[in-house]
Amino acid sequence: MRRVLVLNGPNLSRLGSREPDVYGTTSYDELVAACRATAAELGLDVDVRQTDDESELVGWLHDAADGAIPVLLNPAAFTHYSYALRDACAQLRAPLVEVHLTNPATREEFRHTSVVAGVATGTVAGFGIDSYRLALRALAAQP
Ligand code: DQA
């Protein structure tokens, strides 16, 4: 079974209670369950993780690079300024889909820049937890 890593950056564990007007009321646990259900449908072996720690996220990306494992990444706020994360993503050898619940392009100016987008295979943004479902489908369809 093809392995996929779903990696979530800072504050995403707070989904459900975090700014519900912006991010909705779906909890992080529900997001994890939705990823697992979609992965099962697609025949993917999914490992869903979250961290608030940049170095931990970089370490997971190194493991994905070494193992040539496809990655679905919601870098959260790191999207907009973490060159360390970008450089770790650049080392990946399997497809990378950048995912966002919201559409950062419609939000504050500082969210309009993604330092990750330039090294991602593609980006899915703006569809709430469906962004993750769509991204998993995109990864499953990659050769
Ligand atoms: C986010 C968008 C980011 O700008 C923000 O910092 C997040 C979540 C999203 O999924 O919409 O934490 O990545």
C-alpha cells in the first residue's frame, strides 16, 4: 500500500475552537478521521501528524525525503516565512501537495506569499477539510 504523510503545522491542532468564523467548527480529530477515511477509499496508508515546532516538521520532511514518501503539507503560518521549511520541501523526491483550509490569497496581505508553493507539485486551498480530501486524491493519481 502506498504510504502518504499528512503534515500539519502550528495551531492546526486547535481546529474547532480556533477562530471558527475563519476555520470552521470541524475539530482536528475530525480532520484526521476524514483523512483516514479518504485514504482508505483510495488505498493509501496515511500517517497524519501535527506539530507547532518548526524543527520537528523539518525532521519529518527529511524522513519523507529519505523514504521518497509523498507529502500533503499544511504549513500553516510557516507557509509565509519559513525558508527552512521550504528548503526541506525542496529535498522531497515524491510529490508534495501544499494544502490550506482557507484561501490565503483572499486574506491579509502577509498570507499572499507562500515560500513553499515554488517547490510544491501543486496547491489546494479554500475548501475547508475538502482541501485535504482533494489533495489526497491528487496524490493518489500521481505516478
Ligand atoms: C492556513 C492558512 C495560514 O495563513 C494560517 O497561518 C494557518 C492555516 C489554512 O489552512 O488556511 O494557520 O494554512
